[in-house]
Amino acid sequence: MFSMPSQLDHLNEAERLERQAELADSDHAREALRRMAQTSRLSAALVGMLEASREELPG
């Protein structure tokens, strides 16, 4: 069964991608990795909102 990655998983992935971007050998690769990191950070925010909404539901 598939488990949704946690907010922390997405943040860790974003940090890993940002480190890779710093070491990238071309501008194209650097920008692609930065966009991927940004997407991971946005995913972390969405997961955080989902988790918060679940906590507000009764029962």
C-alpha cells in the first residue's frame, strides 16, 4: 500500500535538491533542480494544510 510522503519528507527532498543545484555543472541543470526543490517545498506546504485539516475534523 502506498503511503503519502510526509511534510518532512518533502522538505528533506527540497534540501537535497538545493544541494545538488549548488553542485550542478550547468545553468540548465541548476535551474531545473531549483524548480524541483521549489515544487517539493510547495508539496510540503500542501501536505501541512492537509494534515491540519484532518486534525480539525471531528471524530
